[in-house]
Amino acid sequence: MIEVLVKPGDEVAKEQSLITLESDKATMEIPSPEAGVVKELKVKLGDRVSEGSPIAILLTGEASQAEHPEPQAPMPEAAAPPPEPLGRPVPREPREAIVSKPHASPSVRKFARELGVDLARVSGSGPKGRILHQDVEGFVKGMMAGTPPASPPPLGKGGIGGVNFKLAPWPEVDFAKFGPIEVKPLSRIQKLSGPNLHRNWVSIPHVTQFDEADITELEAFRKANTAETERRGFKLTMLAFLVKACVTALRQYPQLNASLDKSGESLVIKKYFHIGVAVDTPEGLVVPVIRDADRKGVFDLAKELADVSRLARERKLRPGDLQGGSFSISSLGGIGGTAFTPIINAPEVAILGVSRAAMRPVWNGADFAPRLMLPLALSYDHRVIDGASAARFTSYLASVLSDIRKSLL
Amino acid sequence: MAASASPDLECELVVLGAGPGGYSAAFRAADLGMRTVLVERYPTLGGVCLNVGCIPSKALLHTAFIVDAARALAAHGIAFGEPKLDLAKLRASKDKVVGKLTGGLAAMARGRKVAVVQGSGRFVERNRLEVETAQGKQAVRFAAAIIAAGSQSAKLPFLPDDPRIVDSTRALELPAVPKRMLVIGGGIIGLEMGTVYSTLGARLEVVELLDGLMTGTDRDLVAVWQKFNAARFDRVMLGTKTAKAEAVKEGIRVWFEGGQAPGEPQLYDMVLVSVGRTPNGKRIGAEQAGVAVTERGFIETDSQMRTNVPHIYAIGDIARPPLLAHKAVHEGHVAAQAAAGLKSHFDARVIPSVAYTDPEIAWVGLTEEQAARDGARVSVAKFPWSASGRAIANARDEGFTKLVFDAETHRIVGGGIVGAGAGDLISEIALAIEMGADAVDIGRTIHPHPTTSESIGMAAELFEGVCTDLPPARKK
């Protein structure tokens, strides 16, 4: 929980936001189910809550008046109707600390303390779900074997994803010695995505395949149709066509629309096409997912892209909007650059980076012709995809982009 | 610096105060290989608990219990006649108990090579403590410190200075047996001492500012004790303030106000002041070491018992309520282990409490009242000792055992027992809570028959609707 918007004694209206929750990179405000007066908050900043966690006790209707006695005339306890426990997603059942703590004996709690294991994350295999000594051991082993820890060990201490790099210590430099400095904390999103990016970067053998697509015709086609979408209130972007073309190429090369399974021995090929699209926001980078992109037309894709970008910037994405992607696109075309090497968004196995299109002289066999060329950069997991497949994928993708009619085939 | 000052003692850990928390911390640290110094104001180790608290009071309460039990035997056809009291001998036997325990502690300190420095200690710097010993000032330089300086009886400033007005420490010295005794403050300590004096022959009166005796304890439990002990009291004045007292030749004259105050001032031979205890946070120079002390004199800590100064810990009464020896001992171990670099935290879920009155009252975890206040949904099972074979055989069937369960998961979250020996029965409930046991776990644990401990298993069975030692539940 990252924000508390009310305090005890506050009057709240129905649907008024009470607290802000954060999960993955999405934040979500939890509205009040009823109007009333906040009697007591059951949560505090930084608490981890889940479905069913009580948020606050809200006094509704007459109860709230009973709780606002004149200072000189305190109401007897019994006069106040029983407070209504409140909360959403699923309210009810406020719990006392003894009850809500993980089901583990003192010796197991001690063991977990020593290893720094948060028992709330361990599932118990003992009678009635009790967490046993071996459950804590199993949890730690799982972590060591590559299930990512929630927060990475400090830089230079090694041990990420089961890899111990034995790195030299991080250089400690007193920057202020060399000139004035300002210390600015990382944004929430940066703090959250940093460990994931770090894990992906060190634990996936990345290779990046570059290519170019001739989008002269596509750009003309896009321009010819912008009037229509602008009339409907959104822009027809090149990104929408890119999503469409990627789906076409992924159908052709399904091993790029896949993930390694937990054992690392099989490939899980997805029969759906949920495309993650990196969106730059003032808080940092987020990757909302366009679901079932294969079943949507380019207009629909363009509209949806416009919508999620807006929601991302307004910090209104829901956790579900960020989950389930099978392939990602990171487009810096609107900003500039000639090429870059994107980091794979695990557990996906490939990501397409797109830089700015530029007019280039292209030899057509007889002459140099001015063509609008779009730089493509495909980073892929070399454990899953070999270089030939990646090159085939990008060249096929380029061919689809140069003749978008191929996506109809 | 004075020329006569002895050289600084150097140590890895100094423990200030040798009560149960302090000596446990020092001994644990020594066992972990730390060079440890233990500073104690009094010549014997053990603090309030061993010297002037838990232990001597239990020695006297045991005596009182036997006297009352012997009297009760008249109903069984065995009469002993009136007991003859030799106060000096009783005092000596109690002192022998204390001596045996404190002597044992001193030997254990020697065995562990814990250096004991006798005198009042005060911090003078972040890593230095000064002890006012009989031989002069002794400085102790330390890498880490554990503050275990405890608490003292709270005083009522308006009371005159008179030997007939006593606190619990003085009352334990058994100066005399009064005819009429007033207990100011109806908490556990006052009522335990009242029990002793009443069995020795005093008529009791008690005055309490709040509206009940032993407030903070489940009313159900207290009611049983109160009914059983009604004959000891000439007057129980609740919601009543002690306004004024005057020492006169014939006794202490006391005026009361409000509540159940009698119209006239009353005359007593002895007045016991037991209005709570005050932590000693402000008496140890904590500020010199940078340690923050609250308005009330407590020193706040984290779950490793670490104060705001990372190498200084605080445990026991001085750290936080409840002011109980068994809590202090656990905290002492945590602090010693943390100081030795172990990842030790205080994470006990519950701390049991016992009133060693007759019958005893013991409780642990959530009460129904607290659950209602916290909005936790609980469900309660109460097994009356009038259905316990053993309690009936003991001719002490006034008690009951009550268990509090989470209404949804049936996990045990609290319990209370009133009855003879309740204090020795409560641990099972505490263990069940720590282990996360539910009603079936407790009910299916075989309890020996016939014992009063059976009542815990039966209360759990009652909760599950499978108890056969009570009349069948009426169908709704």
C-alpha cells in the first residue's frame, strides 16, 4: 500500500478513494463501498494487503453520528451500533495479529529469521497448512535455483538467479568531492523494474539481430487513412501496424511467441498473441499488454494503444493490464536513434526494438531510390532461438512491413 | 579525572541491572563467548523478582494457601485447631527461599565468568558507564550495553512518611500483622499481598480508582475469585479515590472520595500502596549515551530490543509493558543474542499473565473483550470445573477454563483459567497459540485423567461439540 487517502474521523462518500495499492507496476485506488465516517484504519503505509484484507472500519448512517458525540458527553460503548467492517476487493473479517500471522511454530519462525525468509511468502506443507522447517528450506532452495528473489542482493555481492559472479566490489566514490551533486531517489517504477531488468540482463543470453524494413508504401498507406481515425478521435500510428506485422511474423515463427518452462527443458509455445508495448511515462517505463492482437484490426489496435498509453501516463493501469504478454515491442521511433539493444522482458524470449525511420538511398538494381527505411532490432534468448531463426524472423517481418497485405494471408 | 579512580573495566557487553531479564541477558551473552560485566545496585542478584517480588511473595502465598487448606479440612472431618503464628520464623523461612535462589545466581555468574560490579550505574558517554560502588567510582567501557534497570513501585505523594504505610517491598518484610489493613490499588500485587495478610489474620479493605478489581483481566475470571474471597474483605471501594491520609497514634486515618467512599474517614493499622510501577528510564543517565526515554520513563526498542542507539539495547520493565519477569527473560535472551551478532528477534505472539491469588487467575492471548474491540470474530468455549472430577475431589470446583477461538479457522487465539493452580495450567494454551493449534488439535491431545489440565482438552471438545462430560447441548 503506497498511499492512505483518509484518516480516522474523515467522512467519506460512496466510491471515494480510501487507499492506493500498487502491484507490479500498476497502482489502483480502492474506493469505499459505502458512505460514512472512518472509525479506524486497519492498514498502514507500506503494508502488504491482499484480497480480503480489512482496510478500515467505516461507520455508516446513524452509527457515524453516534461516534461523533459532543466532547463533554461521551456515548457509552453500547450506544454505537456494531461497526461495519469495510474493504474491497473482498472485505469482512478483520483479523487480529495472532490470527493473521503465518502458520508456523516458534522454531520455524526463528529459522526463517536467520535466513531472512518472509514466512508470508512460504506455503506450508504440514497439517492444516503449517509451515515446516523443510518448507523454509525448500523455499530457499527454490530461490537459489533461479526463482527470482523479490529484491536482488546489493550490487557486487553476486548471487542473482543462481549465478554467483564473484564480482569485484562496487566502486565507492564520494562524488561530492569532485563538484556539486544532487541526490534524487529513483521513482517507484524504476525501483520496481530495476531488479527485474538486472535479472533479465544477467540471466538471459541475449543476442540482438538488426534489420531494416522498407516502409515507404506502408507510411503512404498510413497517411492516407489518418483522416478517418482522427475523425474518430485517435491517431493511426506506425506502432499499430508494427503490432499487426509482428503478429503475422510470430504466427510464422511461433518459437518467438514462447517461454521456457520452469525446468528449462521445454518450450511453452503460446497459442495467443498478447503483445506488450513499452510506454514511456514521467514515472518511468511500463509495458501494458494488448490482448489477442491477432483478432484485432489496425484501427482497433491504434485506438487501444492510444488508450493504454493515456492510462499509463495517468497511472491508472490495473495489474491485469501488465500481465500475460507473449512478445514485446519497444519503439523509440518517435524520439530518434538509429539502433539499440532492448532487454528481453522475461519470461518472454524476444523483444523488438524499433528506432526512427529515415529516408535512405536504396539500390533497386538500376538506381538509388529514396526509400523510407525503418531500423529493427530483435533481442532474443539464444537458449531458445538460434541466429538463423532470428534473422529469418526479422527479414520476414521486414517483408511484411514493406507489403502489409502479407498480414492478410 | 580523580587520581583515586580505578582503571576502566573493559568489556564487550555491560548489562545494567541484574533482575531476571538482566542476569538472563548477561548469562546468555557469556555463554555466547562475550566478555560480560553485570552491574547491580543491590548486593544480591535477581532484582525485584527474586529479592522483593515474585519469589518471596510466592513463598508467603504458598504458606497462606496451606493454612487456608488446613482450615478447610475441618469440613472433611479433620480439624487442626487455630494456627499459631511465629512471624519471625515465617520471615526467616521466606528469606531462606530467597537466599537459596540468589546464592545460586551468584554461583552461576562466577561459573560463567560474568564480572559483577555492585553499585548504581549511570551512562556517562555512548560507550562508558560509571558505577557508584562502595569503594568509589568504577568506570566500565563497553562495546554494547543492555539496559535492564527495571521499575519501582509508584508512590502517592500525598501520603505521610510513616512505617505503617508500606509498599510491596516493605510488606514482604512482614513487619507486623495488622488488624485492619487498607490496600490502595486493586491490582494483582495488592491483592496477592492482601491474601497473605488476610490469612495471617488481617481484615482487608481495598480502594480502587477504576470500576473493578484487577482491571485488564477478563471480568468472568475475576468474578470467580471475588466471590470466593468475599469473606476476606470488610469493604471493597470501587471508583473511589484516596483523598488524604494522616498518621495518628492509633493508626493511619484515611479519607476517601466519590464512588463507594464511606462517609467517615477510616482508621487502619497498615496501608499497602500498590498503585502500579514506574519504569526507571530517567534514572540511569540514558541521555548521556544518546538513548531516548519516553515521558513515562520507558525506553523504546525494535524487535531486536535495540534502542535508538544501535549498540545499546533495553529489555524488561524499562522497555515496555507488560512488566513481567518472564517477558524480560525472553527479551534478555533476544538482546544478548542480537548483541552477539545473531539474527535474534522477539517474535512471541503472546505473553501469559498470572495472578497468584487463591484461586489463581491466569490468561493469555486475546480475551473476548479485546476481540470485540479489535473487530476480530471469535468464539468461546467455557468448561466449568464443577464438571471436573479432579476439581471436585480437591474440593475446589469454583473455577473454569475458557478458550477463545478464531470463529472461522478454529485456531486458538486466547484462553483464561480461574482455579487452584491455574498459573501452572496456562502454559499449554500459550504453547497451543504459538504453534497455531486449533480446537481439534487440543481436543485430540490426550490429557491425563483426573487432572485440572483436562479442563483445557474438554473446553476444546466443547467448542467442537464432542464433549461428553457435560449435559448434552440443547437443540436450538
